[in-house]
Amino acid sequence: MKLCLIVALTVMFGNADPSPILLKSGEPLPPIRGDFLNGKNASLPGVASGKVALLALGFSYDSRFAVEDWVKKFREAFGTNPSATFYEIPMIGGIARLGKWFIESGMRKGTPPQWHENVMTVYGGTDIWKGRVNFNEPKHAYLILLDKKGNVRWLFHGYYNDRDFPPLAAKVEELLNEDPH
């Protein structure tokens, strides 16, 4: 009887990932799937292919301020460069998923239409991503910079400040000048 229970539990939970692996610079980004504000399905790194992309993940309602501050500065610095892009990624888990229509309606109203394909809502899987970015502060933005091939090249979390932007900007410039082949 014990053996049957052990086998059953192994089959049920054996493939579960109990502790997600931290993202590391130089490694490919695991897929993030969600929906753009215009309703289209989205999957990163695919939609960013061929571009240097800043991903700004937020895990709480209050993190939107940090996410928006980082993205605003990124747009100011690189918004006219067709080889650079950004994605605001609200990571919505738990019971908040029940408010999907309400949440997305509010985001669409608060986001200019030209950026609807730069906001990707993700429902579920938040615990895995919290583990991947070493989540420890709900109000922080969790930033991931991808190269043109979809590899993680820079990681950071925190509020925006003028001291931490130059290292990001320097890395973006470096990646923009890399040959993607």
C-alpha cells in the first residue's frame, strides 16, 4: 500500500518544479505567455525577436509605479530606435485573475493605444516567475533585458532612480551594436 502511494505521488508531483531556477545573464528567456491589451495573444521572447527588449514585470498593483517609471525613462532614451522595444508585464495571480475583464479594461483606458502591444498581461504562473526573478519586494519593478536573440543579458529590481539607469542604458547601447548572427 505504501509503495502504491509513493508511486502515485511520484507520478503526480514528480515533474513539478518545486523551486524555479533563477534567471541568469546569457541564458535564453523561458517563454512568458499572455495577452496584449489589444486582445492578441503574446509570447516572449518570440514577439521581441530581432530587437533589444526591456521587460518590466510587476507583481502587485502598487508595482505599476516602478514599472511605469522605468519604462518611461527607457522610452525617452530608446523610443525612436526601431531595434529597441519594451514590454510592461503585469503578473496577475491568485484571486485577482477573476477580475481579468475589469483589470484589462482599466489598463486599456490608462494606456495610449500605440502602446497596447507593449503591455502584456500574464494570468497565472506568477510563483514560477517570482522564483526566476528572486522576488522579494512587491512594489518593485523586476527588469529583464533581452538581446536580439531572446537571451537574458541584464537583470535588476527596484524603483527607478537616476543612479541605476546608466548601467541599463549602457547595456542597451552595447546590445544594439552587437551583430545578432
